Amino acid sequence: MRIAIIAITRNGARLGTRLRDGLGNADLHVLKKYAGQAGKGAATFDGELGALLARLWPEYGGFVCIMATGIVVRLVAPLLESKERDPAVVVVDDAGRFAISLLSGHLGGGNLLAERTASVIGARAVITTATDSNELPSFDMIAQAEGWEIDDISRVKSLNACLLDNEEVAIVDPTDRLRFHLQGKATISVHDALIGALRSSAKGVVLVSSRLVPPQFQNDRMLVVRPKSLYLGIGCNRGTTTDEIGAVVASLLKRQFLSIKSVAAIGTAEAKREEAGLIEFAGQNQIPLRCYSSEELNEVAVPSPVSQHAMDAIGAQGVAEPAALLASGGGELIQPKFKSGNVTVAIAERT
């Protein structure tokens, strides 16, 4: 996480220098007249705090503001977007006694940044998120720790409330990681299938799955969490557009009742490393793109016969199936290659 430290007083500039040196990957911004207290490398500004914060907001994952909490609340209020997108914001008082996690305590890492800040300057971390205050895990933090995504982040609040109220939560999780995090800390029941969880007396249901949930099973008390268990293998003709790649992938995932949020990586041929449409598709969906040589692709046993097109073009038996399996690191092919227009897609899964 890249961190911006902002100080508006003489002592704040001194504290900011200590934080910049202690936190790592941090930039210090101080009021111009206190540049002498900030040491070398500090950026200065003339007092337009609102303009400064608005400019820095999209550039940093965390902010440590050495000033009054009220000032920071007024400054960040117009910049807020969502729980999923907002950076972490920590407020430190001018005396350096408290480091307050003000914004994005869980998903944005504000609580951790407050603790790190407090450790550097010898302050007390102030964390007010209810689950942390009660030493309980929260579903958003569990998901973050496991590298999972949440379908509808707005439902986290009600499921976390079940934990706080010691109400039963039914979980369906083939990875068994939820039970690992919650055992002995919350009232849970474990179910093999979603229908059993929904029929239980539990106040909330958490489903960990790469599969789409049929409309008849969806309800407001269910949180769907997406493990990163799917791997796409994609081959395409030169110049294939991002839109065409996206449409074929979306269509195939829908046919297989799979969520793109569970896709951990995309595999393709080394020859496609510079393919603009594929690069853009991966970037738009924030999915890593892994490229494999023809030799690597040819070492993988796949069910489909050799593709003469791929053999003539790059000397590989095929792209989609072996690339999906290579990206999965030993997973199982659950969707053989599917070709539509200029795009060929296969899907592997590793549980």
C-alpha cells in the first residue's frame, strides 16, 4: 500500500518524518512553512488542504492525516465512493498520542494502518469497528485474508451483525476455511448444500462457491463469497477486440453457471503476450495474465485433438486447454475448449 502522510503543524511535520521513515512506501506532504521540520524529500503545499487531498486521493491506498478528526471528516466526505473503493484513512493527533482508524478499516486496511502508525510513533491505535472491538472475525476480513471476493458487499453488515449478536450463521464452504476462522468464536452450522442451509433456522447464510446462485435461492440474508478457483485458457486471432473476448467468456461462464469473480488467472500462449484485446480484457477484470511457450503448452495432456491452426501459427498442439491447466497449477479441466468467432476458451478449476 502506498501511503500519503499529510501534516499541517510544526510538530505534525516532525511526526510525519518519523512515520515516513518507519512505515515505508510513504510520501510526506507538509505545509510549506514547516518544510524545515520535515527533512529532505518532503513535498510542500500552501494550505489548500481540500485541493491537495482531492489530487492525492486516487494515487494512494492509505492516508495518515496529522490533524483534528473533524478536519479530516469534512475533507474526505466529498471524495467517498464505496466501501470497496475508498482508501484507508488514519488520523493522528498533533501530540502523537492516538492513531485513529477513520475510514476503510477492514477492506481498505485502515485498522492495520492505524496499528502500524501507532507502533512507529508510540501511540495508541483506536479501532472502532464492532467485530474488532469484540475480537471477532468479520466476513469481509476473512474474505480478504483468503483472497476471495464478495458478490454484494452491502450484505456484509447484516452477516457481521449475526456474529456480534451470537446468532447462528449457516455456512456452505467446500474449502472449509470459514470454519477454520469461525470455530469457537461464533455460532455456526455447517452444511454440504445450499438448500440445507436455507432451510435451517440460522439467521444468516454464507456460501463460498464459484457457482452462480439460481434466482429462486437468492435472498437478503445470504452472503455469497467467491473463492479464486477458476482458471481460463484463452486463444484468439490477432487483433481480436476486448469486447469480443469479453462476450465469449461471459457467455461460456453463464452457460456453466460460473462467476467471473472466481477467476484467478488467464493462461495464453507466449505469442499473445502483446495482444491488446486480451491484455485489456484481463486488465478490466483485474485478472493476472500468464503466458506460456509452445514447448510448455505441448507438454500438457489435453482431451481435444491437435489444433492444426495453432500448430501452424505457433507450433503448439493447442492453446486454450493446456494454458488453462498450466495456469491452474494442477487443476482439473471442467470445460474443454469452446470456440466462437475469433476466440477459444477453456476452463480449469483447482479446489
